[in-house]
Amino acid sequence: MRIEKDSLGEKKIPDNALWGVQVARAIENFPISDTSVDLGLVYAYAELKKACTQANQVLGLLKPALARPILKAIEEILHGKYDSQFVVDQYQAGAGTSTNMNLNEVIANRALQLIGKKSGNYEIISPNDHVNMAQSTNDTYPSALHIAITTAYGKLDSSLKTLEESLRKKGNEFKSVITSARTHLQDAVPITLGQEFMAYSHTLAGIRNTVRLAKESLRTLGIGGSAAGTGLNTHPRFSKLVIKYLNANTGHSFKNAPDLIESMQSQRQLLEFADALKIAATEISRIASDLRLLASGPKTGFHEIILPPVQPGSSIMPGKINPSILECVNMVCYRVIGSEATVAQAVLGGQLNLNVNMPLMASEVLHSIKILGNAVTIMAEKCIDGITADKEKTLQYAHKSAGLATALNPILGYASVAEIVKESARTKESLPEIIVRKKLLSPQELKKILDPARMTKPGIAKKVST
């Protein structure tokens, strides 16, 4: 054990720990969830610390002899060498000070080791004076979170694209599979299964655009604002240099916030992104629920589509297969939708010059990105790609639907057709039988007008002249 000291006194620190006294206090104070800070945030924070160190070195504020081991330690962190050293709980006090100090202490102690010094020898390399130079948790944490979300976005968008393409492929595969549309869950006009799946794919394209636009607002970083957005203890060129090095190191295109004070007061960009995730989850859950309904049965439900079986569905009913993947997707989407409400409350809870709820927002948004991305991937690969259609069943639905009568409106008029539909329901006589019996149209005319395939395209039926 080694002894480290802060303004509150001394603490014993395990010799193999790269974290120090402030992290030790955080471990004691916040045994909340048994879940540490998301490593995506840790790596994003490390990238930010790297850019800050480079900027301070170029500005002549940090000596090369100190900058070199600090940068080396950061590189090791970015390569995942010290993941186990980031131990603070995702729920913590302040605006994320414990997370910031976890980075600062691990970097400082590893840098000390690299120059042959013992951990905790902060007179040589200090977590606060050197690693955290010209920085505050108040400007670094929101900036690091923006970086983390921007980085995680790539995988999420790839997953959404996979689902979009899977739905589009099914749209093409089912383009000739005719069924009945349903409005208000009642029989409606004919439609193809392909048209329905193609519409789902277009929804996914719209979702991707919504999330992308929300992500764009996160390119603005408030780094350089220091404690309250005024830039106290920072070089006038610091913030611009940090952005320069950060973009060079990551390949992203971040930019300085035009108002650093505002960037600390308002976290609306995070709420916008959480809202975009909510929209995505809402639409994806709707599609999943539609597919569950269309696959219901097999004997007493719609059973228009057959989902690929992935596991037995019941511990008591032999042979039962459930829509397991889609049910999982629904639950993930409900969780993401709820997270947006949490983020909204956290944003609302910001007061005066700082929002102290950053760790909560980070936890919710990063978790939502992860689970939503994973859910849509399995939805595409384990469900959508293997869906088949019961073409006989769908065609029966198309021919049985009272919605077929809609095509007769331009010829017989809405009121007359409505009476025929009611008579059919009352007498169980088919629509064509009633119409032919009343000599309103010939069988040949009816066959053409009531062709379900024709009704899936734009067009107006006309009576054949005699």
C-alpha cells in the first residue's frame, strides 16, 4: 500500500492501482450500481486529454519532459491496456469530477512509472497541475461525452443501415405477394407485402437521417471554457489548438463552441440526440410489433409471414415458437424511449453556470446507443433476413377483404357500394355475386375491376362501354 494525500487528508492506495486518492474517495462514496463508467467515454476523455497536452506543450506551458510520458500513458490507455483501472461508478457526484480525476490520476501515475518514478509522486507529474492543465471537469466532461457519442454513432448507423437494407431486400422479394391492407385493424384495400416492407425500409432511412442530424450538433465542443465558461487559466489560443489536434488525432471534424458559457449552461444537444434515439426506437418498435402481428398464429392468427425460429417458445406447450427476437427489440426500444425522459429531466436540472447531471446523461445516452445498435443488428440478421411469406394465405386475405369494394366507387358510387357491402355481410353472399345478380356489372367487368394486383397501383376503374 502507498499513502496519498489530498485536501481532506491521507488515504491508503493499493500499490498496483494507477488511480489515486480522489478515486479512492469516489469508490467509497458511490457504491451505487456496480457498473463503471462506459469505456467509450474513457477513451474519448483520453483523446481529449491527449489534444490538451499537445496544445499546452506547443504553447510552452508544459515542458516536453513532462508531455512525453503523459502522451505515452494516454496512448497506452487508448490501446485498452488499463481498462481495469477505470473504476468509478457511473453514478457519481458533481459534473463528472470523479471520472475526470480517474483519468488524471491514472495518466499521471503511469507517466511517473514511464520515467522510473513511483506512483503518487505528484510533485514530479501532477494529476491536477500537469495532466489537467488548463482544464476543468466542467468543460472537459461535456466535450468528452460529445466525442464519445460521435465515435459510437458510427456503429449505430451501420446497424441501422443493415436493418434498412434487410427490409429493402424483403420488399423486393415480396413485391408480387398480394395481401390485404388493414386500417384500424380492419380489412382495407389490397396491398403487396413488398410495399409494406419497402415502406419499413424507407422509415429506417428517415431514422438514420434524424439521428445523423442530431449527431451533427454534437460536433460543437465547449473545451477551453474552464470552470465557468470564462476561460480562466487557459491560454487565449488553447481552445482552438485543442480542436486542431483533436481533429487530427481522431479524424473527426469538431469545432469550438461560439459561446463557452452557454455550452456549460445548456446541454440541449444531448437532449436532441436522446430525442433522435427515442424517435428511432419508437419507429423500430412499431415495425417490430407489426411483424409480430403479421406472424401471429400459426392457426388462429394472421400468419402472413413466417419468422425464422430461434428458440423453443414455451416451457409447457410443445412445439410453440415465439417471435423472440422481435419481443427483445420491443423491450430495448422501450428502454431507449424511457432514457430520453431521464435525459430531459437531467437537462432541466442544470442550474446557473453548470449542469451537474452529466454522468447520468452520459450513462443513459451511451447505453441507449449500445443496446439499440445491438438490437437492430439481431433484428436484421436473426429475423428479417429469414422471413418468408405464406403466399396462399395472403392471397386469400386479398380476395376476402371487403376493401375490394373500394375499387367500385368510381363506377357505382360510394353509397351504392356501401349498401352492397352491408348486404354481403348480412347474407354472406360475395360482392361479385350480389353485383352480378343485380346486373350492375358483368362477371368479366368485375374480374378486371376487382383484380387485387391491379388495385395495388394507382388507377381508376371504368365501366366497359356496351
